[in-house]
Amino acid sequence: MPVTIGGKPESTFADPIGLLSDCHRRIERFLGVLVQLGTQAHGGALTDAQRASLETALRYFREAAPKHTADEEQTLFPRLRSLNRPELGALLERVDSLENDHALADQHHSVVDRLGQAWLAVGSLAPADAARFSELVQGLTDLYRAHIAVEESEVFPAAAAVLAQSEREAMGSEMAARRGARRLP
């Protein structure tokens, strides 16, 4: 991961909840790239730098973002549900909604990827496809803005408060395994 001077250091698998938030920053950054490309290039010819940015952003959402979704849906959310604590009832309803967001985002990313790959292959998009690309990435931006706000203001703080250290360690190990990495302290 790139280092930003003066920025918050990246979390490690020892802090899986922090790692989830770090993933959100990457999602926001790569969505911003897609929005900017749609606005600047309008489906037209891409410069070498724009082309590289598009390839990188599409690859992120095709390869890395699904791991983040799995981190939430297979690692975090089931742990919260298994606690069977009445005070988490409203939060768990929000979790159900977040899973619906993931499904919708996946559908939109699939179309964005198809359009982006066509853009890279052909060198331009038809006006209707360029408009659809921009519409979808703006919709994803809006969806993620609300989605991330719920996770970071409600779900992640609750998880940090109610999950035992051993559960957070197990989460970190699962997340590392999902990436083919060794869990580091």
C-alpha cells in the first residue's frame, strides 16, 4: 500500500476493524477515479495516464473489493449475529440492509467493468454507454457514501465494543487467509 506522509498508517490484520475502514478509503479513492474519468473523457479517447487509472480502478473493484465484501459478510456480520444480544437488534437490521447494498453494488460494478473493458478495448464508448458509465459510477458513489457512513458510525464501533479480542484476532486471520497472506501482529 502506498504511504501518505502525515497520513494515518494502514491498519494490519491485528486490527481488522481498522482494516475495513482503510478499505473504505480505497473504495472512495477508486470511485473518485472512475467519476473523474467519466466526467473528463466522456467516453472518448483516453490518455496513457487515464487508461492506466481506468485499468487500475476496474481491477480494484473486480479483484480486491469482493474480498472486502466477504470480510464483512462472511467474517464480521456473522459474528455480530451470533452474539444474540437484544441490544443489537436494530443494528442487525441495518446489517441486512448493508448486505442488500453489497448485492446492488455488485450488479452496478459488473456493468461498469463491462463498459470500462469495452472502453479500454475499443478506445472509446458510444455516447449512450458513456452516459451509462457516468450514471452508474455516480450512483455507486452515492450508495457507498451512505453505506460507509452506517458502517463507520454504527456497525464498526459496535463491533469493536462487543466482540472479544479473540474474535477480532480470528477475524484478522480470516481476512489474511482470504488474501493469501499470513496474519501479522
